[in-house]
Amino acid sequence: MQINEITTFTKLDTWKYSHLLAIAVLEACKAMPTHNSLRKQIERSAISITSNIAEGFGRQTIQDKKHFYVISRGSAFELQNQLLLARDIGLINKEDFDKLANLSLDSIRLLHGLIRSTTVKNV
């Protein structure tokens, strides 16, 4: 084992930033009605980002890892769309939207890097 080898998904910067995003999203959703279907979709998308990073990390082959990281990135884009809808219908205020939108962009950038690095080597 190399000294700098990452041995758990929680050490990945991509997971750390996406985890912060998920926490921020879940906190913001507390202000939304619990029965709202968009709220549920927003929560699922945010959770899916980190869950797929974790699942991909645990896979054996580079192709499997990359597949789950790509799914995670798709969930991040899905979340961005849902946040826009929530903002536009008044479920989320501008301040929360701006914070979450910026966090989601950071998460997507890191996911792009993780996907690229997975193509080159085994993460």
C-alpha cells in the first residue's frame, strides 16, 4: 500500500464537499412543507450524490467506479434543476439558493476531476 493511498471514501475531497452540500440541502429543506414532492426529490438527489461516490469507491473495477461517479454527477445536475424550480416557485429563498447552487457547482467540478482521474488510474 502506498503511504498516500486513500483507503476510505470519506477521505475523498469530492465526497467531503458533496457531504457538505447534502447537509446544507437537508437543512434548507427543513423550511419546506414535509409533504411537498419537490422537497423529497431535492433531498433524494443530494443524498444520491454522496451515496454513489461511496458505492463507486467500493467497486473493484475502474469501469464500475467510473459508472457510479458519473451517476453521482448526474444527481448533482438533477439537484441543480430542482433547486432552480424550488427558487422559482418560492420554496427556497435567494440566499439559500445561492449558497446551495455554489456548493453544487463545487461538487460537480470535483466530480469531473474524480471521473477523469478514474479513467487514468484506479481510485
